[in-house]
Amino acid sequence: MVGRVSVTYAPAPVPARERPAPRRRTRLLALPEARWALASLLAFLLGLALDLGGAPAWAYGVPYAVAYATGGWEPALEGLRALREKTLDVDLLMIVAALGAAAIGQVLDGALLIVIFATSGALEALATAHTADSVRGLLDLAPSTATRLTGDGEETVPTAELAVGDVLLVRPGERVGADGVVLDGVSEADQATITGEPLPVVKRPGDEVFAGTLNGTGALRVRVERDPADSVIARIVALVEEASRTKAPTQLFIEKVEQRYSIGVVAATLAVFGIPLAFGEDLTDALLRAMTFMIVASPCAVVLATMPPLLSAIANAGRHGVLVKSAVAMERLGETDTTALDKTGTLTEGEPEVTAVRPRPGSGLDGDALLTLAASAEHPSEHPLARAVVAAARARDLPLAPAEDFTAEPGRGVTATVGGHLITVGRAEGAEAGGGETVVRVTRDGTCVGTLALTDRVRTDAAAATAALTALTGSAPVLLTGDTASAAARVATATGITDVRAGLLPEDKVTAVRDIQRAGGKVLFVGDGVNDAPALAAAHSGIAMGRAGSDLALETADAVIVRDELVAVPAVVRLSRAARRLVVQNLVIAGAVITGLVLWDLIGHLPLPLGVAGHEGSTVLVGLNGLRLLREKAWRSGTGQDA
């Protein structure tokens, strides 16, 4: 027979927002793509130094050849595999163009193209590896072992071996080993990782608890209700992986037409070489004309016309505290037409603050005296509400009296002797509680002398950010939160949001995002917690708040706001749209130059140096056009016109 588990009254120094241990991260040079790219870059730099230094051709030719081999073998192999599947991509075309450039003496240009491609592939591989690391690290939130109660006592077992119906003992400060229901004991659980609730939630018999959530200062006896493989934390992992697999392949605008363009260039190059040769033209002249055609018609200029505006926008955003992970991510941000926002840690700061001090009439106390009394009693406590009360008193420079005979009762509050009076501070219940506030009741010698109201502080720029997003996308943002309806309504009122969906688990947020997207919308989701990661992965674009964001959210998102400035969200969306406009401008410029050079080569006789100069000149022109987004005005206005 298992005895009743008693609660613990002594406070335990358990941090309310404990972060998991740092996860295992893949090192850059552990990736073969990164090692090959580094070798190619070093060989290219050596060859460039020898070339510019006037060394003989054989001296700089060797490192250039090494750069070609180390940086080009992998995309060449992938291109050949694609060719075997009867498809042709730009990677193979770039390799052929680089080899063609080398064949007609433009060795440096070809080597530079190889290095750019190899570096891009390495960065993509690193981003993929880090995402996989963060998904695996999420499992570390759930403990590896749990204390299972048996008829003979207790035993420590791996959580993977737990079965439905097992009874667990969760001691103060431990993480819950499995999803279940409280049988005995009272405590508070920090379940922000699952629901996003900013404050620990009181758990009593009959209440549900989740695997990976942090128990407070009381001991709990929990009956396992779900197999560990089906726990909420395990479902979060599955949702992130599924969303990453099923999300439509992300491509830059120019990559969407690469198949047809590549086939067209190859076919045209063969025709430019074969047709004149069939009519008796000299082999060398026909080959030179064909190589010139491939150089001027190659998509290098088009690709470079696409990248500078996006990379400039990324650099500008980075200077203002927004890290956009790739050119693809920057392009997609500007496509969004609907915004979905998390509440805790996104619209709010995720920490409680005292917003009202209400002395009871006849208590003989004013607001400062009531706050001083409560803070003095709460001072020894480590509870988040206690810290908020003490911080409010210190902000008013109120002197705190010593607290004697301090005790903390899980789920109820604290009791201490202050100035000879027995002071109790605990959560209010019934009519005193509610309205989106957490109400704390203060009693002196058994008589209520007042209450304190605490709320999760709304960010000062939240209303401005939601208004800007509404104007930018043409539709008001949607609030998706796991917190209570009353807390969500309070934040919605403060920020001007009308579409509020509260009490959502992670899978519910994913469902809401997908419902919007099935209706034709492209959703930008903004969040910060582990529970937001599946929605970040499922959305068209995702932005994470970086200062207190979970590792998984930071890795899953397309962009991270380092300074937690919510107004940066509409700013980076406007910047993305400006970059997309410049991409279109550059494509028109590059396309016009390519068309002119190709017609010259086909109709007349385009000298190779002039063809190369025209091709490179157009690349410089569109590059300079894209650099306009580096200017400060581009961030402030959200368009490149003022830059």
C-alpha cells in the first residue's frame, strides 16, 4: 500500500524559468561540405595571390585547379545524378560554365564561381544540421529517468519504460517524467514550454501535468496517462519534423525557372556550335562562338542580380537586430499576407509585474504600506510572483522589514511574521481572482488588508507593431496562445487584436496556421517558446523572439529578433518587399543585357573580351543597384526608393 505523499513547506531555490542544458551542436568543420568549401576557398586565395603577384601561369594554375576540384566535385556529381534522372539544374550548368570559362582562358572567373557555389552549399548544410540538433535537443527537456512507486517502495526507471497506469513520485525541483494526472499532493508546475503560460500553474489532485514541465516546491504523486512516445513533448518533436518535411520546397524566384532555362542554354549552346560547324565553319571559331554564347547566356548574372538585394537586406536587418537566416527566408518574408502572434514572450515580456495595489478600506494601510508588508513577507521566496512583488517595492524605494518564521505552502502562498504581525500572502480565489490578472491576497493576523494585481507586462511597442502589420498585410493579426482566455483577452485589448484563440496546445497552433494557409493565406508566425516551434515550422515564414526564445524556436524560425523589438517584425517584412522589387528590377536589367549580347553573338561577331566585359558589367550594375538596401533609409522607410 503506497502511503500519502506529504507536501514540502520549506522553500526550495528552484528557478521558475529553468533553461535546459545546452544541446549538442554540429561543428562547422564536422560537415564535409564545409571542409570542401574551405579547401576550395584557400586554394582560390592562394591562386589569386600568385596570379596578381605576376607568377607564371603554371604556378597559379595548380591552386586554381585544386579550387575547381575541391569545390566543384560535389555539385558536379549531384548534377550528373540529376541528369541521370532526366533533369537539369543550375548547379550542373554553373559547373559547365566554370569549365567553359577555364577553357577559353577565364580561369579566375570560373574558380570564383566554384567557390561561391561551394560556400553556399556549406552554409545550407550547416543550417540543416543545426535544425536537426535542436529537434534532438528538445528531447532533453524530458528527464531520462523517473521515480516509480511500487507496492514495495520506489524504484528509479528509464522514462522510456514507463507504462500507462504507473504511479510516479515527482519531488520538488524535478521535471515530470510523463504526461499524467495528479493523484496526491499540491505544487506548482512551470509549463511554459508546453502551453506558454508565463506563471507556474497550481497542481492539485485531478489536474493534468505534462512531461518535461518543472515541478515547484511540493511533492506530487502522478499516474501516467500516456505512453512516453505519445507525450505532448514527443508530439512537438514529431510536429516539427513533419512540418519541415511537408513544407513546400523553398526556392528563390530565379530558381523556379532554372530547369527550363538550363535546358534552353545547353540546347542553344550546342546549336550555336553545331550548326555553323555543319556549314563549314572552322572548328576553333565555332567552339569560340559557342563558348562566348555560354558565357554571356549563363545565369551567373541573373543569379547575382537576385542575390545582392536580398543579401543587402539581410545585412541591413542584421544591423538593426534581426538575423535573417538565408536569402530564401528574406524573400519569403515579403510574401506573407497574414500574421499570427504568440502571446507570452512575444506580445508580452513573459515576466509578471505588479499593476495594481488595492488596500482594503478600514485596514489603515495605503498602497505603499500594503506593498511593503507583502514584499517583506515574500522576500525570502524564490517564486516568480514573490520576485515581482519585491521588485515593485524596490522600484518605489520602500524599506523592507525582516521576515521571521517564514514558511511556503505550495499552491497557497507564504506566511511570515513581519513587525510582530502574522502576514500571509497567497493567490486569491473566487470573486477576487480573474479578469486576466493574477490576484494576490494579503492578510494580517487573519484579516484581509488588501490585494495586489499582477499581469504579464505587454511590450511597449506591441500595439504599434500590430497596427503596422495590419496596414502592411491588409488583415489584422491573429493571436494564438496556450494561456487562458481571460489573459489572452487582456493582451488583445491592449494591442488591438480582435481574432483571439486561447488555450491552444502546440498541435492546435499548427492546425490554426494550416487552416489559414488552406484558405489561401501565407502566414507569418511570430513566437518564442518550444511550444511555438511546430507552428514556426508549419508557417510560410517564422520569426522568433531571440532574447528569451527557446533553442528549438530559434533554430526553426526563418529569422530571429535579437533585441526583442516587436516593431522590427513589420520593418523586416517591408524590407523584404523592397528587396523583392529590386530583384525584379535587376532581372529586367540582366535579362536585357543577356538578350543584347546573345543577339550580337548570333547575328554578328561578338569578341570574347567584349562579351565578358558586357556580362560582368551588367553584373556590377545590378550588384550596385542591390546595394541600395544597405542604406539606413531602406530600413526606416521599408522601400529602396529613398536609398
